Amino acid sequence: MYSLSQSIQIAGAVGDPIPNPFKGLSDLDIEFRRGELSVLAAASGTGKSVLALNLAIQANIPCLYFSADSTAATQLMRATAIITGEDSKVIKSRLRQGDFAEYENALAERWWIRFNYSARPTPEEIELHLMAYEEVFGTDVHLTVIDNISNLDTGGSGTASEYTQALEELCDYLNEMAREIGAHVTTTHHVIGEYADGLKPIPQSGIKGKVSRVPSLILTIHKATEGLYSKTLNVSPVKNRDGFADASGETFAQLHFNTVNIRLEDL
């Protein structure tokens, strides 16, 4: 048990925000804090994984990214486009042709971002990789991304109620992990069918399963198409323990999504 004065000594970096590359999010008091869990929820194909990857790369900090939802080829293409600013289709073609030497130096400079591509990672596998990261690089990760939470292998759930309970337990587990390693942990997640088109604001009640209790921050994302090669991602803080929140999802920051180089920028 600790007094308030003693708590100063043990608080450490927990509660400090990691670098936020998006001013529009900061303007809404959206920060990704160490020792806390956040959820990025959206319909399939809207851009939740794109936001997670842009956060990991643009924050430019030690990161462990569990990419259960996307293959190594997909993430390599996207990450290379974000880092270099080049056309993702050209990058994808060169990757298939084995002509990738041009990009290797730029990718090698981001050695502190590491990926795991298991389709069904277990909590034990996550813990093993976190320990391996610290052992190899001499530092804990500052950001852990789980993309997405429903791909984690917890032994299966037969009914809807079991699935919901499993999601709650996973959130508890990830939140505890965030506190123990002093990193920010963010996970992507799906929404209910009413919001499956991704075209309207998603309230807190629109998130699939009961995951709202544990995370300190929940962002929902809906989109607006601007043209053939660009979209706007509207990011709503429907829960924000340390700042502004609007559970209806009607208040949002806008990020420009360049679909050519996969980059997100403030609109």
C-alpha cells in the first residue's frame, strides 16, 4: 500500500502520452498514454488497421505490432509506402518481382518496429515476444498493437455470450499488460451490423461485444470518400477517461487518407 507521496516515486512514465502524430486528435484531447489500453473500432475496410499502422510508424518509437489480420506482404507494402511516400501499387509490384533493394535502407532505419504475423496469436506468444524484445534490444516496447482483438486465440467460445465474455477478459488482460510493461496497448475491433457500411458516425453502443468497460480510450472511425485516390477518416472519441468524449460518435477529428501511399495526415 502506498501513500500519495510514495506514489510519486513508483508512477514512472505510466500515464505519459506517446508521441501523437495527429494534431487533430490532440485537439480533441485524444492521447495514447503509457500503461493504458485503447480500442480502434470500425467497419471492415474503413481504415482501423491503417490508423494503427500509421500511429506505429509515425510515432517512431519502439513498437511490437501483432498483425493477425494482415499478412507480411500486405504490411510490408503499406509500411514501405508510408515511410517512403511512394505508390503502394508500385511497391507491391516490385515486392512480387523481388526488386526491393531500393527500399531496404529506409526500412532498416526503422528496426525498432517489429511485427508478428501469427494468424491466431495466444497471450503466451504475446508475452514471449515482449520479453524477447526487451532481451534483444535492451528496452521495453513503448507501443503494442493487437490487430485485431478477435483474432487472439483464447481457446475458443461456442456461444455469443461466451464470445462477449472472452472479449471482456481479453481487454482485462491487455490492460493489465499495458500497466506491467508501461507501454500503450492499442487493439483494433469490429462494430455491429448497423454500422457495417462505415459511412456514419459510430456510437459507443455500436462496438461489437461488451468491450467498453476496461479501455481508457475508445475511438470509432467512419469514412467519407473525397475522390478516386483519397478518403477522409472521421475519428470519434466515444470514450476518453482523460479528456473529451462524445459517446454518440458525432464529434470527430478528420484525417486525410491518401490511398496511394497509405499515409494519414491532418485534414
